[in-house]
Amino acid sequence: MIFPTDSEEKKVSLNCQARGNPTPTYRWLRNGTEIDIESDYRFSLIEGSLIISNPSEMKDSGQYQCLTTNMFGSILSREAVLQFAYLGNFSGRTRSAVSVREGQGVVLMCSPPLHSPEIIYSWVFNEFPSFVVEDSRRFISQETGNLYISKVQTSDVGSYICLVKNTVTNARVLSPPTPLTLRNDGVMGEYEPKIEVHFPYTVTAARGTTVKMECFALGNPVPTISWRKVNGHNPSKARLRKSQAVLEIPNVQLEDSGTYECKAENSRGRNVFRGQLQVYTYPHWVEKLNDTQLDSGDQLRWECKATGKPRPTYRWLKNGAPLWPQSRIEMISGVLMIHSVNVSDAGMYQCLAENKYGTIYASAELKILASAPTFPLNQMRKTIIVTKGQEVVIECKPEASPKPTITWKKGDKVLRENKRITILPHGSLRILNASKSDEGRYLCQGVNVFGSAEIIASVSVKEPTRIELTPKKIELTVGESIVLSCKALHDSTMDVTFYWTLNGQPIDFEKEGGHFESIKAQASSADLMIRNILLMHAGRYGCRVQTAADTVSDETELLVRGPPGPPGVVIVEEITDTTATLSWSPGADNHSPISLYNLQARSPFSLGWQTVKTVPDLISGDMESAMAVELNPWVEYEFRVVATNKIGTGDPSAPSRVIRTNEAVPKTPPANVSGRSGRRHELVIAWEPVSEEFQSGEGFGYIVAFRPNGTRGWKEKMVTSSDASKFIYRDESVPPLTPFEVKVGVYNNKGDGPFSPIVVICSAEGEPTAAPIDVKATSLSVSEILVAWKHIKESLGRPQGFEVGYWKDMQQEEAAQKVKTEGNESSILLTGLEGNTLYHLTVRAYNAAGYGPPSTAVHAATKKSPPSQAPGNIMWIQDGSHVSLGWEPVRPLANESDVMGYKVLFRQEGQSNSQVIETQKTSAVVLLPDVGVYIIEVCAVSEGGDGTASPQIRVPSFSGGKVTSAQSTLHVLSTSSSSVTLLLALMVPSTSW
């Protein structure tokens, strides 16, 4: 870690983390001496990390190691170096001028201040920031910091300042200036090169780093620098920098080691320097230590191996302290041996591999076992049940150190080994070919110097279980069902459990979609029901019977017949314009021979896959190729094959690659050749375009042939668009409705195809020539005008309908809106018009050939808008089922229609249809015949339509009940001073209204 002395942080953190249980504690060493953290307030320890506040180079620089400890021992970390980064100031002493002849070489000394770590050198010429540019004549050494000028020129005269920069702190300082002047006693003559700066005689570098070697010479003329590796080639990755004054080798490797030569050469001679590049490697582990546990008295042998250049040496630590050879301890070249280990040897050990460039650490724990025999719970007092003839193994593996002596007893007698009874090396007892005589109580005892322990086991020998699975081999067809029966003959004192398998895997009855069901028929038998069998259910079915003493199983083979599987890849072998020869490989027949194949094709024009005709017509199951025939030329097809056997038809094969049949002359002429309406002197010929499916090749088009009825020669016209559906022939000499014989043929790049049958069609009769007459426009309401007209019948140019154009008085006719009628209609109602507006209207006939002339324009104005004011101050009095109403008259505005009368609308609540009473007075009597609540509204009637309705009033009806006048009640919806007269009028009997 490099700490800048001018850092604002003012503290250093050295991190150390160790894993262990119990959690380890930490101590720190500086230069091999433990740091007393409690005696110096500048030190603190946080979860293993050492924090140094206000660090000082004099007190704190050096090598640090972390020592971590728990109950099992201690281990020492690798070393960490703490450095301090700083950059001092140059001496303020004035530097003497350097005076040389022109053409002479010169070296300007930098003499850098004290610093740490490395610094970067550059030179300023005369004033900052004018820097000296390095070239073949000028060189700044990053080793010495000096500026070298191989041949001084007049332009070099001036003041030179050395600038150094700290690589960590980025601090910069400038030296005092060094003046460079020229002597006046002549010019320096030519001389041979003199190497002033060069790399060391021995350059050492770590593998993987970048090596930079410098070489620069003074001379006149300016020397040329070249490099070579003696007894070898320069590394291909090497680069020359700074006009070849620096040889740079990135990612240096061991093979780059050797002698390198720098040669400076000019016309007066040459100079050579040689030095050695040595590449070293840090130690690297080849074999590390592993945690080990040994019994007391055993021998420990640990070996650690590491590579490195120079070759590493080894040291050993125990619990962080050096380990030295003793009477029981040997250390030879990375091998540690401890003879007859005891508890005092337990702890944490470290192997250190080191060379002059670094040290690596490997750690391991040595655990020494020393305990009396004990047995784990799973070996204590157990009962072992086996069947006759089986092998019995009674476990006896006590945990003890050192290894205990094992003895076995049956009952009270010590067991003797024989051919059937053996004590295994780890202490367990094995009995071969068990019989009833082997039943009984067995005791195992383990003894060592620290104590003893024993376990007891009981052995019971039973009759072996036998199994029968039926039927033994079954053949079924997809969709059928079967029951497999499994019976067990077993010792009556033991329970049995049945398990079912398919191809060795347990059957999951929950996930098999209801196809499988396990049925326990009796205590000693079980059935497996397989319903609606699928092909995937074929295989080996197993029944496994398990007792406390043994496990037996049996299998039966189920073969499932079904429709064939999909055939293999379909290959298109040969293509013509109407055929394709195909081959395929047969798929699985699923235990029923394939009887025939069906060939299917799909094109962009078909509805999915369609069966195609083939040669031979029926493709038998033993065939693997056939020809598809009657295909359409120049169409893209995919093919697939479907196999059938007596069970059914299987899944289709994967589609073949897409192929296109060859081109051919088209064979399909257009259909439905007919005439169409057109303009006068035109013959319009129409047809249904031929689908791309039947165009048979590129360059498809139509040949339209026609001639006047009764003539001999045909006129032919080419239509090059394949999508064309009509052709228009125009001839001013052709009278309307002249009959023509017409036929339409086809062609493509391969040639001409057939013509359609000849049909007779007539030339166009032309557009209408007469304008409608007696055009009348009648305003019906605020938004409606009725337009009516008459039309003169014509022998030619018969109309198919009429078009009405209308526009406002202030608009131009070009802005007219248009509405069309069809057939012989002679009137139309225009709606959605603006109220109180003058409109101009024209009518003209049209047919397929075009429009006839318009009529003379007529005019009509829409009605004024209906009154916007609703009837006000509605009052009513109810007498039984009669309701007498009265309201104030509506007075329209200037731009509204005059009031012609009033409408009273009433309906039963909940219904949508209203009954209407019309009156020219401002009162009315309404009869409410049914029981219920009625909704009543009043609105004005005008030439422009109905005005705004009054607010609704709700009136209940009491049919059959007589309400006397004394019980009558006057109701007022809205009252004002103007309603007094009306109130008085409503007090008289209704018969006087």
C-alpha cells in the first residue's frame, strides 16, 4: 500500500479476514514485532483490519503481517508493505550554464529531489508549457531523468527546466533553469557515436510485466539506434519507442530471457552495448497442504511443492512461529515429517515457499485423535433380519484413537472365525450362507488404552420370498387395456410391500394421466391396471416385492402395436414442370407392418396439405420412393409422406425442402370474358385474371383478340401485366353498341397458351347526354330539403343513377357536397343541413361511362330553428284521472321560427313511448286512464320543428277514485308575477275550458 503524505484521508487501513470456528482473534506484526495496539492511540482494530491514524513514514513504513488465532491454533498472513508517497523540492541553488560547440553532444542533468515511489521526467524549454519534443536527436531518460542531445544546433540555445511528476500523488515540481549556450570558438567536427545512456548489464523483470530498455548515443552525424537479441530473434511482440531509443517487451516470458545488444551507428563509426535480461517468476503452488487428522502415535508426512525462478526454498511455521528440526521432526526440501505424533503436535501449520522476489503461504490443520472407543447411535442395539442363504454383515465400527482391538461373542461364547464367519479389517462381522443356526444375540467389544465399549445385535433368519408376475409377455394395440398380476410367497411373520416400475423407473401414478392404477387385491398380491394404452407405454414392467429381510423382483415385456411413426427425411430427387420424384426412409412400424404410403403436398395456393396423385397410384408399404404427378408448373411445393398400417394412419414426416417445378407453356386461359360499360367509342373487354398458380412461368401476360361481328381478321393486343383484368379498345369510328367477337389468350416466356371461348360483346353506349328537367327543391325543416326531378329517356347513355350537388349561398359551386342515388329514383331528401340557410342545388345523371350534364341550379332555404325557449310556469290541477295544464306562451327570437302551436307529451313512468296531444292554446286537459305515475312535458311546435321541452312533471293517477273539487290541489312548477291571470283561470271547472 502506498500512502500519499499529503492525503486528506489521514489514515491507512490494512485488511485481514480469516475464516474459522470459533471466530478467530487478530494480532498484527510490523517488521516481525507485534504491535501493541492498546499502547498507541493511533492504532485501532476493526474486525481484523488494522487502522493507522495520522500515519508517519518514520514510525509506520515497513512490512506488516496479520496473525489470527482460535482454539485450534494460529496462522500468519502474507506480508504487506506500507510505503509513503512524497515528492520533495529541487535545490534552489542556481544552476551553471552549459556551453558547447555547435554539432557537439550534451547531457543536461536533472538531479531530481527526494521522492517515493517512481517519478516521470519531462523537460521544459524556455518557459512552461513549452516541452522538449523527443526525436532521434533528443532523448529524456526515465531512468536518470537527464536530457540528452546527440548533436546541438543553434535552435537548441535557451533555458532548460526539469519537471518531475509523482506517479501516485500527481504532484509536480520544477528544477531551476539550466542555460544552454553556444561557444564561439568554432563548430564541432564529425565524430563516432558515444553511448551515454543504456540499460543495466543485468535487467531483472517479473514474468508478465512490461520491460523497457533504454539506449541513446551522442554523435555527429546523429547516430541511428538498432536492437538485436544475441543468439536469437527479437520477440515478435517487442516494440521500438522514442525513435528506437527504447526497446519495449510487453508480457515478458521466460523465453524472452537472454543477451540484448544496442548498437549506435553513424558515418564515422559505431558503438555497441550488451546486457542480460533475466526473467524471474514468483513462487507458485503446485501442491498444497490438506487438513489432516491422525491417531496418537501415527506418523505425519506433509509435502508442499512450488515452482518459481529462482527455485523456491521452504520454511515451516506452527501456530505462526518458526518450526525447527527436532528428534521427532524432520524437514527436507518441502517435506515435513513428525514421527509418533501426540496431542502436543496438534495445531495450525504453514508451509512457506520463497525466493528473492516473493513468498507464498499454504495452511493446514493437524488434529490428533486420542479417545476411548465409542459407538454411534445408528450401530447401537439393532435387530438384523435376513433370509436363508443370504450374507449377514453386522457393523462394528467404534470411534477411537488409537484404533481399538475388536472381539466378537455369540451369546456368552467367543466367536471363532471359519470359512463362513469372518471379522472384517474394520471390525464388522460377516456371515456367509446364513441358516437358522446363525440366529441369536451377538456382542462386539472394542478396547484401546483409553477404555472399551460394546454393542449388541440380534440376528433372525427367515424363509426367502418368491414372486410370480403374470402374464409374461403381452402384445396389445393402442387404446386397449391390461391388468398385470403380481403374487408373493413369503414368510408369514413378515409384511410385504409391492412396487411397480417401467423400464427400471418407478411409476408415478399421480403424473401418468390416469393410465395407471395400482390395485392391492390381497395381502400377498397386487395388480397393475393399464388403461387406454399408448405407444409410449411399451417396455419392461417390473414388480418388486420388499420385506424386512429381502427384496425380490420380476419383469414382463409389454409390446404395443400402433399406427406407424413418421417416415424419415423426404428428399426431392428429380423435378420437371409437372412431376417430382421423391424418396424417404421408413419410420417405425410400431409392430404392425406398413401397408401403404400417402404423398401430400403444400403450396402457397393450397388450403394446407393436400393428397397428390402419384405413380404408382398406390404406394405399397415396402416402397421408399414415388413420383408426384399433375403438379402445376412454376409453383413452389413442399412434400411430406404419411404411413398407414392396419392399426391406422400415423403422423406425417417432416416437410421436404421447398422446391419449384419447372416452367412450361401456360394451359389455363382466363375465365368469364365479358364486356363492361365504358365511354362512347370504347370497347371494354374484362376477364378474371389467371391465378399465379396457373401462370406456369415468368413473363406471364394476356393476348386480347377481337373483331367486329361477321368479319374475318382478328386484332390482337398484348397485355403484359399478369394482374390485369380488362382491356379498353378505343376507336372513334366505332358506333355505340357495335357487336364484337372477343377471345383472350395467355402467354409466358415459354410460349403462347390457349385462348378462351369466343364471346360476343358490344361497344360502350357512352355517358348520359341529357340533363334532368323540372328540378324542384322544397324546404321541409330546419335541416331538411326535398329535391325532385324528371329525366328524358334516351336510347343511348342510359343512367344508372343521379347525383345531387348542393352548396351554400356564400360558397362556390366547386365546394358543393354530393349525394348519389341508384336506379330510377327521382327524388332525394337532403338531411343534416344548417338552419335558416339558402342552398343552391343541381342534378345530373351518371352511368359507368361517366356523368351527364348538370341541370339548371335551383334554390331553397332551410327553415329557421325552432324556438329555444321552453314553455314556462307550468301549472296543473288534478281531478281524478283528468289533469288540467296551463303554461305561459313561448316567444321566439328573431332568428327562430314562429310558434304554430304546442305539444303535450305524456307517458307512464318506466315506458319509452309517449302519447301526444297537439293544441294551439296555452292549456290542455290530459286523461290518465291507468294507475301509476305519469311523466308530462310541453314543447312549442314551429315550422322549423319542435322547440325545447319543458322540465318534466310527475303526476300520479288514481283510476276509479273520485276526487272532489274540494280535494283538488293546484300545483305550480314555476311562479312569477305574470302568472296571476292563469291561476284564476285554473280555478274554474274544467268543462268551461
